[in-house]
Amino acid sequence: MALPSSLPRADLGVGRDRPPPAPAPCLLPYNCLPLWPPSVASATAGSPLDLSPASGDSGNVAAAAVAVNPWDIVLCATGTAMACENALVLAVLFYTPGLRAPTFLLIGSLALADLLAGLGLIVNFSVQYLLSSPSETALLSAAGLLITAFSASVCSLLAITVDRYLSLYNALTYHSERTLTFTAAMLLLVWLFCLGVGLLPLLGWNCLRERSTCSVLRPVTKNNATVLAVAFLLIFALMVHLYLQICKIAFRHAQQIAIQHQFIATSQATSTRKGIATLSVIFGTFALCWIPLAIYSLVADSSYPAVYTYSLALPAAFNSLINPIIYAFRNPDIQKSLWVACCGCITSGFSSRPRTSSDV
């Protein structure tokens, strides 16, 4: 049976003369650029979910399964290891009465930051792949948790470096002037600042609705990523300066000890050299893990392949995995506490001598 020629084709549902529909608002993860680190949506062509109607079935929605990016699996596994490792450090510090010095409070702040960073990677993976329709708030909250945690980790490393420098520069008075309350107050201010930085994506500083403004660290905008990278490089420069000053002071002390033949100070000189060696390992590891990502954030944008971001973000995550080994597990008192916890031979606290930052 022939159809009337006067009937418009659009009324038949064929859609040949109908203009293409306007794109849907960028509210869901499969329509938007993914969270940092970029998901499979930015690493491959097409969207992980296809919500367009299937041809020939009006009103039916066919959704393809989300393909899990192997990079996200590696980051999630790294985050799990980070969380477990740093949770162990926090448990040792909490349940050992002898580890209550301000220096160990700084180590606890670093372990807490790295623990939250590991949880942030797990939450980010869960939001991307386990939630069917995550809200925009969930996406931005996961990104904010990562920004807060990694910012607090970097700031805690800076605080430990400052503590070590002051303990050598004012060796006679620093340990009597520094109190646990003062250290806790300073760390509280640091955490409040990092929390404010992490809340910026939730307060509108994101690129979920304007893809052209995205940086390689989605959903952070290019301008915000530049500010974060510059701030990190300034912190790194300050750490370099303090590191050089620490080396100069340590070498000067060693020369004075050698000239005056004060063999009674041999133990302190050995402790100082151990502190310098530890700081060298810390500084080198920190630079190798974070500097490439910071520089890449300055020069790249969202048009760059996602694999570059993954390959540089993974070492930055590994830094939080290495921190407990450098700061905590090398300390003899923490090693003793771990050994006792494993064998279960002693249940009471340990007697301890006064701690100094050189012991860490």
C-alpha cells in the first residue's frame, strides 16, 4: 500500500529530515570527562556506556558494559596497599605509649594523609565502575578526597623537613621549646588548608560542564592545575633549600666534633649522619615521584593521551606507598613495636628514651 506523498517523513519516525537532537547536559560520568585519573572513556574512542536507543527499537535503551581500564585497576590495587600499610603505621603509633613525641606526631600526620590517599583511589575506582549512575556530587567528592589527601601528604613532608632543620639549627633549645600541643596546632592548620583546597571542585572549580577547560587531572581545570603545580614546585624549592642547610649544619657539627675530639658525642654524630642519609633518600624519592607529574600538569592539557597521565600519576601514588618504609619502618622503636605486635610476647608499653628528629 502506497503512502500519501503529502505526509511528512518526520511523522513516520524515520527521522531523515529531522535535525539531530541537542546533546544532553554533562551530568553523568559517561557523558562527562572522567575523574582524575582519567578513565577508559578518555583512553579509548567512544563512551563506556551507550544510552542511545537501539535502531528499530524506539523507547528501549541498550547499555554496553563498562570496560575496566587496567590502569585504574593498578591504581586501585596501589591504593589498597597504601591504605593497609599506613593503617599499620597509625596503629603502632596509637597503641605504643612511648611514641608520643612531636616528631612521631608528624609521622602520624603523614601516615594519615597517605592512608586517605589510598582510600581516595579506592573510592574513585568505585565511583567510576561500581556505581550505576553516580551523582555529580559523588564524582567531585572523590576528586576532592584525592586532592586533600595528596596535598596533606606533601605538606606533612615539608613539616618533617622543617622540623629536622630546626632541630639541628637550634639544637640546644628547640626540643625544650617545641611541645606536643604546638605541633598539633600547626598540623591542624595544615589540614584545614588542605581540606579547603580539596573542597574547591565541589564549590564550582571543576570542568564537568566545560570540557575545554579540563586539565590532565580531571575534573580540575587547567588554571587550577597550574596553581597546584606551581605551589608544589615552590614547596619543592623550599625543601631543597632546607635540605642544603641541613647538610651544611651537619657537616659543620661533624668537623667540630673531629677537631675537639669529643668522643662522648660520637653517638649523636652517628645519629645525625643517619638522619642526613634518611633525608637524602626521602628527598630523592619525593623528587622522582612528584616532579614529572607537576611539570606535565603545567605543559599538558586534556587533549593529551590519557596514558601519559596514568604513567606519571602512578609514581606519585607510589610515593605514598614508600613513605612508611622510609619514615616509620626504618625507626628502631617502630620496628620493635611491630615485632612485639607480631609475636605477641609483650602486651604492655615500652620504656623509651627522649626522641629527637634525628632518630626518624
